[in-house]
Amino acid sequence: MPSEGELTPAMDIFSLGCVIAELFSERGFFDLSELLKYRKKEFNPDVIIKRINDSHIEGLVTGMIHLEPNKRGTAQSFLLSGAGTVFPEYFKFLHEHIASLLFMEADERILYIHANFD
């Protein structure tokens, strides 16, 4: 269990869920008062989530903003469950290649991209 004030991956997932909801619903997802009410179980964001009009994205957001942090999925679980629906098939290919670039020096990245994406 995280100590008071410690940041966790579940917090990042919650934030990402809010950003995705804002992008697809075209409105702010939570204002401060709604967020505080949501934490107290006095606000239901389903009305906002339904504005997304895509059941796959709605499910993704719902899972990401679950009130209980330990019941939120991980980034990996969302990538796997959303493959082919939320994330296009080519996303896996791009994700693997971009992830491999993170551990390379700048010159290595250029050589890798040149060799693999001619």
C-alpha cells in the first residue's frame, strides 16, 4: 500500500482515463467539485462517459477511472484488452518499435529507424 502522498501507476491510469474522456466527449471530464463528489461517491460520471458514443472507449474510460485504485487496470492490461478495438492493429507494431527506441542512444535510434523504416 502506498504511503501518504506517494504517486502510483493507478493515479496515472486515472489521469489518462480523464484525458481520454475529455478528448472523446469534447468537454471537461471532472471539474474540482465533481472530482471531490466522485471520491465521496456523490457524483456519477456515466452521463459524461455516454457522450463518448463508442462503447469500447466508454469501457476503457470506465475501467481507468474506477474509484478503487486497486481495481483499475494496468497500462499493459488496457493495451491488451483494447487491441483491435480501441487501438488499431498496427498500434502493437508501433508500440513495440517506439518502446525499443527508449533504451537507445540518439545515434542508435537513427540507425535503427533507417534500417527498419526505409
